[in-house]
Amino acid sequence: MKVFEVFSKQRKQAAIIFTMILFVAGNLPQVFAHGGEDHGEAKPKTTESTKGTVSHTTRIGDLEVMLKHPTLMPDTATDARLFITKFETNEALAGVNPAIEIEAANGTMTPATIAETDNAGSFNVKLPALEGGTYTIRAKIIYAGETDTATFSGVKVEFPPTESAENAASWIRTVLLFLVGAFVLGLFGILFYFVWRMADEKQIGEETVSA
């Protein structure tokens, strides 16, 4: 009876180890995955559609500010749109006076041209040609005698990756996932083997002593 209990205990330990390894392996795609994260309404959020339209959205006070533009490429002026609405009702805001500046990594500031449209809270923006790199876009909003600033950092100005580069990155990611998965399963196999062997040796020892 004692031998059976020891053997059963060893098998339970192996099952626990197996469950933990499967849990880690099941979360590997999330470890390697990437994508946009929503950090709350108070922090800027950037999304990109399948058509290449980039949207930067943030809340400042009672207002919501959205800047939309195509993918920014080096040395190319780009047309963009700025939308300013009330956060709670999504109502377009009239009587607002915005200005946009673009800050380079070295601190250089470049203004963008902005023009009001016939729709309240909607503005046409001409983003100037910029060198490749990472920028911070600031939209200063003057409304009801107060000035607030919406800050969008980490704005990329770069040529889109070629299809071959995207395929290579996807292939590398798949290989890495396979190798890590094989390592985890191999580790489980080794651990399970040693636990099972220890249980067998324990059982043989107990049988020898009792004989």
C-alpha cells in the first residue's frame, strides 16, 4: 500500500509539471505577438488600418483629439486631418483654434500648416516633408481662453517594409515558436522520464526490502 502511495505521488508531481509546461507553451504566441495596447482613455492611442491610415487619439480635459494621416514616408509632404470633439458626446467642437508642431529626436521643431474646414471641429493639416526617423507631434488646442496640448509620441517616418522583408520576419517568428515549443516539450519529456524512473526505482526498492 505504501509503495502504491509513493508511486501515485510521483505521478501526481509529473502531472503538475506537465500542466505548468503546457500553460507556458500555450502562452508563447502571446509572448512573441505584438500589437496595439489600450492603456486607458487618458493616454494617447495609435492605430493603423489595413489601408495604411494611421489614427492618433487622445483625451485632454473634456475634449478628444484625433489626428489621421497616411503612412508617413521620408521627404514627402502629407495631407492629414485633425478632429476635435467633446469626449462625452462626441459632438464636434466649434470655436476652437488649433496649431500643430512636429518635434524631431534632436529637438528641432517644425510647424505644420492647418486650415479650418466647413465642418466644426474638423481641420485640414499639411504635414511637411520630414527625414526618416521618430517624431513627436503636438497639437495645441486653444478653446474658451485656455490652452491644452495633445501629444503623440513615437510617430514613425519610414518607408514601408517590402513584402519579402515581411515574409522573412514571419518565417523567423514561426521558426522561433517551433524551436521554443520543441524545447519545452523536450524538457517535459526529460522531467517526466526522471520522475517516472524514480517512482519505478522506489517501487523496486520497497519490494526488495519487503521480500
